[in-house]
Amino acid sequence: MPELPDLQVISGNLNKRFKGKSIKEFQIHNPKKINAEIKEYKEAIESKTIESIGREGKEIIIKLSDSNYFTLHLMLKGQLKLSENIPNGELFSLDSKVKDQIKHKIVKIIFDDDQSLALTDFMGQAKATLNPDIPDVPDAMSEKFTADYLYQIAQKSKKANIKKVLKNQDIVRGIGNAYVDEILWEARIAPQSIASKIPEDKFVLIIEKSKMVLENAINEIRKAEPELVSGELRHFLKIHTSKKKESPTGHAILFVKMNSKKTYYTNEQELFE
């Protein structure tokens, strides 16, 4: 699943490519993954110009020239596919350079110049949502995501572990399984720690390491794939990986299943319980 750093790079690249372009057609291929009637989507989106493409939590948000907007959520295995017309008149995929035979489409946006952007998902989980309410929950990269905010939440979380708290999109938007592991390793706090038992001063460290880990990841992704428009990159992760046996500090990387997800950590991390 693409997480915040991937989506930050992807949305920026889509914005560079499509900002200012007019949408000729909005095709809906899986009506089960939309939140309004097809007619409402077409009236709200077609013949409109893209004002900007950005990121909200784990979603890509596309703002239009009027007050309308829509989001694309890739869920677990969703992908974005680009295509464009080339001189011989045949439609080719920018990635594969073969005729466009995009499968498993959820929606497809066709622009006036006949370039297109398709949201696909072989699992059928990805979705396009018209004018959703934006949650009043801080994004992990926002100034509202503070140590005091997280500490107060943790005090109310009863016996929930800190990993569960940081992954909860109703608490902070954008952080997923892999990056929680990276953040907690950098903060040297065990993921199994009961959130309410962690000392208040440690939350300053968690916030500091959250911003650092996410910013570093964005930079690594941009360096490795500057034109990225789909997928996820993980090669630079220090802890959340099955390919490495030791942390950068020489400690064995351990893993356990927590909330049905693999969690990677080391014995360097302090446990609070």
C-alpha cells in the first residue's frame, strides 16, 4: 500500500503533469466504488479544469476550477496508470510503451489533449469519492500533529499499544504500517508499548522522528524515482524489511504480528507497560 511519502511524490508529479488541463470525460468503470450517482460525477467533473492535485492523508485530492473536488484512494493494491496519444495515432502506455489495454479500471479521466489517468485495482478496493468531507484530524506532516496532541490522545487510549495509536487514521492521517515501525525505531520506543504508559517527554521525540522519517522518505523516493506516479518504494527503510537482518546500529531485527500486520523492531527499543 502506498503510504504518505509515496503519495506526496506521486501527487506532486501528477500536479506538474495535469494542473491546468481540462477534463473531457470522466469514465466510471466500477460504480460500486463511488459515493454518488454517475450523473453527479459527470456534471461535477467533466469540462472542468484541474486547479491542483495534492495529498490528504492517504488519499490524492484533485481540486477543480469551481468548488468541486474528488479524491482517489488506492487502498491496498490500487495503481494509477497514465497514457497518451503518440504520433501514429495509437494509444500507448507511458510505462510499458505497448498499446493501452488497462485492466481492472475503477475510474478513468480523459483530458482534452487525450492524455488519460486511470485508477485501477485488481482487488476492486480502490475508490474515487466526490466532494468528501475532509476529516478534522491532523495530517502527519501538519503543524497540528504535535507532542501535546498525541500525548492527550494516548492518555485516553486505555490499553492500546503505541503502534495501533499511530496507525489509526482517526488520530493522525497518513502513517501506515511500515513507517510506524521506522518512526518507533528512530525514537527507540518498542511498538508493543502501552501508549498511555509512555512518559510525556517521549512524545516530543515521537513527533520529531515522525517528521524526520517521512521527510527523509520523500527525499529518497524523489531521488530514486523522480517521475513516480504509482507504486511504492521501500528500499531505503532501516527496520521494516525482511531483507535486512540487523539495524544500522548492529542489533538483530525482530518481527511479530500485531493487529494482523508484521511489525519489525529491535531490542534497542524501550518497552513501556
